Amino acid sequence: DDLLRHFSANGAKVALVFPARTGDHVDNVLILSYRQLPDDMSDVAQAGRSLADRLAAAGSSIAWEDKLYRQAHFDSLTNLPNRVMLRDRMEQALLRADREGFSVAAMLVDLDDFKQVNDSLGHNAGDRLLVAIAERLTGQARVTDTVARLAGDEFVVLIADLQRDSAISVVDRIASKITAELARPADLAGRRVSSPASIGIALYPENAGSYEDLLMAADAAMYESKRNRRGGYRFYSPSMNVAVRERFDLAQELREAIERKEFFLVYQPKVEAATGRIVGAEALVRWASPKRGLVSPVQFIPVIDEIGLQGRLGEWVLDTACAQAMAWNRMGYPALAISVNVSPSQIHGGEIVNLVREALDRHGLDPRNLELEVLESMAVNDASGTNSILAELR
């Protein structure tokens, strides 16, 4: 209406309106105005329709290119920049840092209990949690920062243009705020769910000389944070590289150790204090490495858990302990209750009941001679699921 009034005020008596359609939508309108009706009206109408069609085609092409760009550079779930966009922005930030003498911080955020949320509440709830985390991170970051979703439950906060003498203090404040924000419970499927995150922080050029090295340093710091205090944050230090490499080598050797049968069990006796009589024993796994010698469980058990081998090792421990208990029975020793530790993966995977039944049947061991030890934290975190499995075992 405003356009038509404008034309009228400038002496136009006739206006021809041609909608430019993209599918069912009118994206643009072509208006041709005249002070008097043209003599070649049919030619004008045909030219107007042709031009409107060209406008529609151009609009459709621009919309399609915009859609392709967003698909290539933004995460479809959270609408955050993805890995491709993050790399572009980070490399630009590193160039500015070299030119202006700034520092750049990469903050890698990894949720601590995301798998448990997915397993317990379903993937829809997990997606809602990721969206909520994205909003919280964006809310705590500065306007000039970039919050990106790297993959799965990993996010990156890129903090650019930091003055080098104050970079650590600025990043420390941001990390502290983000840690507190992510520790707040979220409402998912009618439940209050806490899913804190472990954060690793690395600085350019202090800790790394390129985009890839900066992310690797932040990743190393994040795993150090997760090992030391879940739900916290940690800055990168050069010594972490040595620790990460050592952990990688240890993981490779552990995979081979299971295949080569380098593990063995020792049995810690349980003694009745009043009589001194041995009434039971706890099966404890040990690793005799050809390269490292006798390795402490404190060193290898956490790595076994991280690389997902606790199920295979736990199954071997259970079977070996049952076989040993039966061997002692055949040798004429009094029946002893053998205690075996059960990993969270065996409980959550739901396989423990069948594994126990098969081990007892295979070796002919009386069920009363087997005890299973379950972590209290595992029972508390998944009370209903754990209780049903424990009842079935009993």
C-alpha cells in the first residue's frame, strides 16, 4: 500500500503487480507503474511475468545457497557453529593474534554423564540436554567469543583477542562461570538431571602453534580434569603431553595383554578375627607385563575402564575365580566364599546375570561360594535398574 501511494503521489495512474513465487510462497513482488495505460499492454504483461520469474529463480537460488551454507557450517541440532566453522574462526583468530600480539584460548567442554542420560532417559532427552548446554554456554560466553559443537557431547568455546598479560585471569573467570552454570540441574522428561562437564583449556601461542595443536592441548587438559576432578576445569601444561602419550601406549599394551593372557589373579584372604580362620577370599586382578613388569592396578584399571575393556576383563576374572574356588574344593579345603568385583558396564549392560549363571554352571560351583561386590555409587546413580539386577542375581 505504501508503495502504491508513493507511485500515485508521483503521477502514476496504473500499476501492474507481478508476484515472484518460490513454491507456494511469494518472496518478491515486481511493480510496474505508468501515468497512463501502455498501448502494448500484452507485451508489457509478458515482460513483467518473465522478469518476475527471473526474480523468483534468483531468490530460490540464494535461499538454496544459504541452506547449503548453514548445513556445511552449523550444527543442525543446536544451531551452533560446527567443526568447519570453528576451524575458520579459530584460524582467523590465530592470524590476528600473530599480527596484534594477542592470545587465544580454546576451552574444550565435555559432559561427564551424557551417556548415562541417553541410556536412562532416551536420545530425545539427550538431544534436549545438548540444546540446553549450548544455550548455557552461549549465555556465559562473551559477545566476541565463539561457542561451537565439536561432536557428540563435546563443545568448544573460542576466546579470541586476549591481552597476553591478563589472558589467564580472564579465561579463568569465564571457565569458573561456565562450570557453575553447567552444574545446575536441567529439566528433562519431568526430571531434574545434573550433567556437569569437565573442561580443558589451552592458550595460543603459549601452549600450541596451530589450530590442531591448540585443540589437542585443550583435549589433553580436559582429560586431565576428568581424571582429577570431574565437573571442574584445568589449564594445559607441557607435562600433559608426556602423560597423554604414556596413557596411549598403556592402552595399546592393555589391549594386547588381554589377548596374550598376561593377567592373573591373587586372592586376599578374609580372616575371622576371633578364631584366625580363613572364611573367604577376594579375587584381585594383576598384570604381569613383559615390558613393564608387575603393574599396579592403580595404573591400569582406570585405563581399562576408559577404553571399554572392563567387560571382557571382568568376565575373565569371574570365570577364573569360580574355577579356582572349585579347584580348592576338589583339593579338600573347606568351601570358601570368593568375592569378585563387578564393573558398572557389566551391571548396566544387563549381561551380568547370564555371565554368573554360566560361570557357576560351567565349573559346578555352589552359588553360596560366590560373592559379587558392587560400587555404592553405581547403585545410587541408577537405583531402580541396579536393584532389579541385584534381585535377579540374589
